[in-house]
Amino acid sequence: MHVDENTYSFDEFLKARDEYNDFLDNEFLQLAAKHYIKDEWEQLYEKIKTLSEETSFHYRHIANEISKIENQPKIEHYNAYNKRVDRIIRTKQQADMEEDLFKRALFSKETSKWEQVLSRFLFHHNGEAGIMCPVACTDGLVDILRTFEHELNDELKEILRHVTEGIDGDFGIGAQFMTEIQGGSNIPANVLKAVKAGDHWRLYGSKFFCSAIHADYSVVTARVDNTEHVGTFIVPLWKTRERKERNHLVINRLKSKLGTTELASAEVIFNGAKAYQIGPLEKGVAIAVGIVLTKSRLDIGAASSAFMLRAVREALQYSQFREVFGRRIEDFPLAKGQLLDMEHTAKRTTAAVFKIYDEFFKQENWYHKQLSEEEKKRQFVLRELILLQKIKAAHDTVDTVRTAISIFGGNGVIEDFSSLPRLFRDAMVNELWEGPKNVLLAQIHRDIKRASKWYEPKAFIKDLLEGVDGQIVERFQERMQSLMDIDLYAEPNEQTIRDAKEWARFCDELFYEYQEQAWKEIGDAPIVKTYSFKKQL
Ligand SMILES: Cc1cc2nc3c(=O)[nH]c(=O)nc-3n(C[C@H](O)[C@H](O)[C@H](O)COP(=O)(O)OP(=O)(O)OC[C@H]3O[C@@H](n4cnc5c(N)ncnc54)[C@H](O)[C@@H]3O)c2cc1C
């Protein structure tokens, strides 16, 4: 009889991988967070330490479980009594995880901004998991409600209370529906109609990408009947808080997606859904993009950083454990180069995420403020940084997770060997939602050109790259000057294609310098320790 005498085992690697605490064992993450959190650090440290035990050792496992095909969300269109319900069916594990996260009252006035950011950051290590999109959307919903807090009617005040402080222990969840079938990049081209009905509005038409459709409320953009305006509205997705009957809307179907498969994303028809106006109708697009999408784009920066930290540390651990031709993977120069590059990318991304959040918090509550010249410039720099970060961090994550997968060889693409395939697919989605790369590149160019009347592009570059070597800054300033007059909307020909490519390269390199500077300001520390794994064969 032949027996398998191969005693090869992954046990040592699995032990190191699974015992890794995403916060306590990541000295670099702690360094970055501490650098910006400052006075609050000691108090926050204990809370985040406790949360990290849960996200690293409990929810990491749950996130893997719920991603299995059999656990993905489904829709029940009708109940047994022929009543249309359009209820999303999810596993109890997923619903519990979401409830736990929301019960942390992330958006309460009692919760500090940094606690909110760090808590979400730890959950992001486990991928989108069907919960991180709803959190980002709720963040945007809260911001828009707070921005117009002085003019909210009773219903909107109640919604704000539900999503921030909770009602009887139940916390409201937000969504955001802007994309229509004819295109998501061009929100001003929305055709879903809003019709005035007394002190509120009724919506008629469809939205083509509606994630977190299980949520309680959504920010919805809609064309105001008989006008050219696209307004922003808050729409309860259910008639009552018991979530039994939909608010005059039907869900056609759930989308089958490459990534974020744990999240229900729907195609929806509004048949007179009750809606509340928020902010001035003629500024709907600016409000939706400037307040709501800005928050989601910031969140994509943080998600990208957490995905990368997770992928890189697992690749580093594997490369120390796994032997090929009698040597550890990390002992080959080809692999070592990739590992160093990945670690570098994860660190510069993380450093920039914290730096941008820090500036964002300093500028909070500026919406209604009469800004000085200097403040107006700072606000502009931040706006562009958030767009640049969305492009670069999301793009780099796909590259980094792909390289991490390749370090694992064939095992890298095996769904139940690691979470990397899932993170890779989620990273692909992060590149697209909240604005694909080309849309944002065009936006940045338009912004700088428009602002050039009151903000010299040279001065803008200097301010954005504050702290960077003068010669490097000058080179960017010169390139910016020569790119000012390119036309990203011209007919494609040899020249315009070259210009467009140079613009994309310029933005990429500009934000890279910003990230490098952010990293320099923080200092360095390891993501994983050096292990002493036994020789395997
Ligand atoms: C998983 C998932 C979930 C989503 N959930 C939501 C949601 O909950 N709510 C919501 O509102 N939306 C949602 N979206 C939609 C998402 O925001 C849109 O897909 C995105 O805004 C792009 O719109 P589009 O897909 O219609 O692409 P289009 O607008 O058709 O764009 C197609 C291509 O044209 C390019 N393009 C556009 N403008 C320019 C330009 N000026 N120059 C060069 N190229 C350009 C784009 O970069 C893109 O490559 C979701 C998307 C995904 C993938």
C-alpha cells in the first residue's frame, strides 16, 4: 500500500498570520496614528486595543464566512401574503457585525473624530464585508444633515438623531443613490424626478446602483420638476422604522458583482417615494459631491491603506515562512524587491491618509464660514488632495494586493487559503465607485484652471507640497505650468492623447511626493516582526 509520506505543513505560518493583531502588532500604524492623535492618544489607545481584539480575532473570521457564495445577500420580493416587501436577506452573523459596529455610535457627538476614524480603520482590514459601505454612506448622511442642521424639519431632526445617537438602542443606517442608468459620472444629467407635494417631495424614476439597499435612509439626487436643477433629498427607504414596508419604491434586482459581494447593491424604481429636500435645490450637485462624496472618497483612502497593510503583512509573513528551492521567498532579490515596494506603498499611503484626515478635521465646520484668503486656499488644497488620494490609493491597492497574491504563488488565488482574493476584488470596486480615475483627473484639471484666477497654480503646488525639497517643488511647478492649457475634452489625436497621459502621470507623481513627505514627517517602524520559522524540509 502506498501512503503519502509528505509531512509538509502550513501550521507555523497560519499561527503567525492568525495571531497577528491588526493594531497592536503593527508598529507603523500606531506611529502614524499617534503622530496625529496627540493628546487623545493615551485614552484612545485602550479603546482601540480592545476593539482590535475583536476585529482581528472575531470579525476577521466572520468576514471570511459571510463572503462565501452561499452566504451572500438575497432578496425576498414578496412575502407569503402576496405583499411586496423587497426585503434583503443576510446572514445573522453579518447583521450582528453591522449592528455591533453601528452601536459604537461612531457619529455621536460623544465620539471623538479620531476614535471614529481608527475604529473604521480596523474594520477596513477585513474588507468591505457588507458593512463598510453603509458606514461611509451614513457618515456622508450625517455630515449633510449637520451642515443644514439649523433648517431641518422635525422628520429630518429625527433622522439625524437616529443615525447619530440612536433611538432605543437602534442606530439608523445611510445609503447614497446618485448613479442612473445613463451614467454615474455625470450627476447633473440625472433624470429621476422630484415633484413637490406640500411640505415634502415625491420621487419618480430609477436609480441604477443603490448599495446598502437594506439601509434606513438614502441621500438621493433628483431633477427638480420643471427646472434645470438637480437637488439633493433625504429619502427614508422604509415607511416606518420597523422596516416592514418600503417607501413607495421597488427593487428590480440585486446586482451580481466582482467585489463587495457581501453588500446588497440594487436597481431601484421610485414610485412616489416621500423625500425631504436638504440644502438649496439649485446647489444639489455641489452639496452631494462636496459633502457626501467627499466623505466616501476619504473613506476609500482609509480602506485602501488598511487593505494594503493587511495584504503586505500577510505577504511578508509568508515570504519569511515559505521556502522555494531551499531558500525563503524573501531571500530572492526579485521577491525582496517586490516586498519592499509593497511595504513602501502601504506606508506612504497610510501616512498620507492620517495627514489628510488631520487637515479635514481642522477644516470641519467651514461650510458656512466666511473664509479668509488663506483659508480658501487651504480648503482648495484639501479638496484636491482628497481627489488625488482617491485616485492613487485605490489604484495602488489593486497593484499591491495583486503583488501580494503573486508572492503566495498558486495559493494566492485560492479563495479559502487567504482573504487576498476578496480584498483584491473589493479594491477593484474602490477604484470605480465614488468616481473612476478619469472623471477625477478631469475634475482636478478643471478645478486648478478655474481657481487659477485667485490661486496661482505655482503657489498651489508649493502649498500642497509643503516641506518637500525646493528643487522637486520647482520641477512640479514647471510641469504644472505647461499642463495648464491642455484640453482633456478635445478630440483624441496624437497631441491630446500625449497631454492626457502626461496629466495622469503628473497627478500620480504629485500625490506620490505628498505621500513621501507625509511618511517622512511620521518616521518609520515595522509592520511585522521578524519571525524565526523552522526550516520546512
Ligand atoms: C459595486 C458598486 C456599487 C455602487 N454603488 C453605488 C451607490 O450605492 N450609489 C451610487 O450612486 N452609485 C453607486 N455606484 C456607481 C458608481 O458610483 C459609478 O459606477 C461611477 O460613478 C461611474 O459611473 P458609471 O458606472 O455610470 O460610468 P460612466 O459614467 O458611464 O463612465 C464610464 C467611463 O467613462 C469615463 N469618463 C467619464 N468622464 C470622463 C472624462 N471627463 N474623461 C475621461 N473619461 C471619462 C469614466 O472614467 C469611466 O471609465 C456603484 C458602483 C459599483 C461598481
